[in-house]
Amino acid sequence: MQIDRIKYEDYKDKIITAEQAAAMFKDKMTVGSSGFTKAGDSKAVLPAFAARTANENIAITLITGASLGHTTDSDLARADALYKRMPFQVDSVLRDKINNGSVFFIDQHLSETAELLNNKHLPPLDLAIIEASQIDSNGNIIPTTSIGNSATFAKLANKVIIEINTSIPINFNGIHDVVIPEEYPVRNTLPITSVNTRIGKEYICIDPKKIAGIVFTELPDSPAQETSSDDKTEAIANHLITFFENEVKSGRLTESLLPLQAGIGKIANAVLSGFSKGNFKHLTMYSEVLQDSTFELIDSGIMDFASASSITVSKSCYDHLIANFDDYKDKIILRPQNISNAPEVIRRLGVIAINTAIEFDIYGNVNSTHITGSKMMNGIGGSGDFARNAYLSIFVCPSVSKQDNAISHVLPMVSHVDHTEHDVDILVTENGLADLRGLAPRERAVQIINNCVHPDYREAIQSYYDRACERGGHTPHLLEEAFSWHLNYVNNGTMKALYTVENS
């Protein structure tokens, strides 16, 4: 029975419907919701609130761990139920609302949201919704497939609604490691010295007086899309595997490398899956998200242990994980995102960070959030947390996209900077890999042009760089021409046929 999942007697008279929970929301409230990359999010209360606001003029500031699953963000955006959203999203309807200015969006490093809330740099949380698989005999919350910012929400929110998800097996526990850092100025170190170090509790503590209601749901997480790799992602993966094999040969790394972090999506999955082709063993992961490729490496015996803040996998991988959970229980761990993404720990463990770029320029600056400099795509996520503090900071992307290679993703100057050249060590496209370690700007430009640029654009970008060097400067540029590639695409639908420059 559902009520058996509530082992704390005083909570059993707190059961309400999703609609009753949604009725607690008030205009301009600040609401926190569990959920990190579509995992462990609110699947009953937020959708009920979206339905309510279809007929009411009410909007909230919604703070989550990262993106929500199913159509929740779409439904909220269509109903004009969002005044402000943070810190990350991947929804196309919400994205349009953000870009037309009808929803304010704060794009944050994912390690910082909990810190900003705790330090009172953000408005206080009026209400929080936290997904659980069950409530233990002391009233503590057992999380599901993510932790995200849930522990901080439970601590800081005035009222908390718990969503108990009965689609999660009752034995889905023991993999969580919940800790909340002390207050400044007496904060201790985070004593994580290996990816499998446990420093917290297996549950989220909460003051029982805060519980405003308990809602039951049985909707599973929105699954990650199963996308097969293509020639470009395979080539990127192969370049990286060759690079790591050479690092091992040089003695800079061992065959176990160092803990891996990878962003979400098709390219990241292809890169991680590629490790099964190399001569690597006893790999580990200290990342934000455990994806299909993580479990493939664990199943193959190549990866020993993986730490993250959420599990975001395809339906087939999820079904396999649930059916064989006991086999994985001692190989994975989930942490709050301000711990999974903590710069202190990333630097201590020597994490190798592999993230995806929208575009990068000839000096190594990376744009990972904005299309043509102004339109938000998804957000910076945790890429900045890892890039600046990593043992190796790697960014990958295809060199071109669209029909007839209309867009070059390697440019004279990026239209928006998320990661400066100072935080980038390696850049990879399907054409090759540029190792930027120890190189000055002009040396970096040579490596990037020779190794990463698509042949359709190489002559033009070489011309830009040569003429910029003639003008001089530590980081040579032609300011009047630096964004002409973007402008040509906006005006003409292609970055080609741009070359009316005085180099002929």
C-alpha cells in the first residue's frame, strides 16, 4: 500500500491531492523544486499548479536543481506561471519565453544556487517540493534519482510538500550521500579524497513542522532520449581516446586516468562509450549526471565507481538499473549538486572535465549558452564549475552544422563568452584535437586553425588570423570583422560567401 511508504506516523494525516498542494501557491512566491536533468523532479504538484494558472493570473519564481522532465516547464511557461526561472532548463517552449523576455532567467553555475540561497543573496524560499521514494521512521526524506538542491530546499523553505513516487522501488536507497556545509566563517573542508568517499547521510533531514502536505505520484522520470552516435561524434571520441592513450604513454596519466566528468547529451555519451575501445581500466567518475554510457562502462568492468548528483538515462537503461539495482548499489553514489560540483573537491581529485561547446574561437574562448550572442539555449550548467578547477579542461563540438555546413562552430571571436581561454586546455572537433597547454594566444590560434576548423572555412579563418597579426596585438583581432561570420548567418542563413575581405 502507498501509505506504507510513510514510516513516520505524524505524517500520515498530511496526505493531500496535487490540486490541494497547488492551491498553496501564491503570486510572486519563490518555490524550490527537486529535479536535476529530468531526474527526481516534481511530477504532480508543479503540473497541477500549471493547470491552475491556466485560469488565474499568478506567477512564481521557480528554482530547481537543473532541468525538469516531461512537459512541466512547457506547461508552466504556456500558462504564464513563471515570473523567473533558475538555474538551468532545456525546454523549447520555456526557451522561447526566456528569449522574448516574458520569463526572466538566471543562468547560474550549478554549484552556486544552494550557496546563494544559504547566504541570503536570493529571496527566501516560501515553499519547496521534494520527490521521495519513502519517508523513514524519523521523518527523514529518502530521495529518488537525484538530490540536486533538495537538501538545501528542505533546510531553508518555510513549508515543504513531499511527493512520494511509488514508481521507484522501495529498495532504491543507500546510494545517497547528503551533506550541508557549515555556515561561514566556520566552514570545514569537504573531506572527499576519492570518488567513493562518503561524508554524509543517506537521507535528507527536515523539520517535521515544515511539512505542509504529502502527495503520491507514480509517474517515472522523463527518460533521456536514446540517440546513436554518428560519424562526427565517433570521430570526436576517437580523437580524445588517442589523446588519452598518448597521455598514458607519456607518463602524465595512468591507464586508470583520473576521475572523469562529462556533460549530458549525444557527444558526451559517445565520448564516454569510446573509453571501452581503449586500453583503460579501473576508471572512475566524479560528475553531475550518470548517463547510459556510465552504466555501460560499469557493466563492461572498465569503470569501478561513479559519483554524481542525478541518474539521467534512457528507458531501457533505467529498466535495467532498477531490475539489477543491488548489483550497482556499491558502485554509484548521488550527492547534493553543491557537493558534486564543488570546486574544492574537483581540484583535489584532479577531475578530467569533458563538456560541450556551442562554439569556440581561434584563441580558445568558449560559448556554451548563447546562439548568435543573445539567444539562450539551455544554460551554463556545471561546465564552469568543472572547467576552471579541472586537471584537464576539455571542450568538444562539431566543427560545422546545418545544411551545406552553413554554420562554423570555430570562429574568429565567440559571440558570448562562458569559459575564457584561461580555463580551456583541449578543444576537439571531428577534424582533430588542439592541445592548448602551455601555449600563448598566437600559438593557440595555429593549433586550433590547423586541427579543429572545417575545410570549408579554413582558408577564410586563416586569412582573418594572418591579417589580424599584421595589425598586431597580444591577441590579434580585426574588431570590425570579428562578428561578421555571425552577422552573415543572421542576414543570409550561412556563414559562407562571407569573404568579401581584402585578402584576395
